[in-house]
Amino acid sequence: MNEGVTRDKDWCLECDRIRGPPVCGPNWKTYRSACHAYHCAGLQIDDVKQGKCESLVSVFFFCSFMQ
């Protein structure tokens, strides 16, 4: 039935195989890796920050408080 039909690579599934640290997107959503943020959510790599969003929020508020 589907002989000769090729499918495009599913990058979200490919990203599951790639290990990397979590990243925080500009929407304050934590993604499993930069690969997930880029290929699954369509975010630009320059727009994500290393680490979980919850961690970055704590640092942001602590630094703001200290000023």
C-alpha cells in the first residue's frame, strides 16, 4: 500500500535520542533540551537559556532583590 512512500524525519522523536541539559524558552516554558526547543517548539536557539525556567526565575528575583 505505502510502498515507495518516504516520510520526512520526525525531529521531535530524534530529539528524544539526543541528551542535553534542559533549557528555558522566552515563553518561560522548560524544554528537555535545546533540540526540543528548536525542532519541536520552533524557537530560535539564541532565545533559550540554559537551565530550567524555575531555576532562572529564582536567580532573577534574588538578583533583583539584592540591587
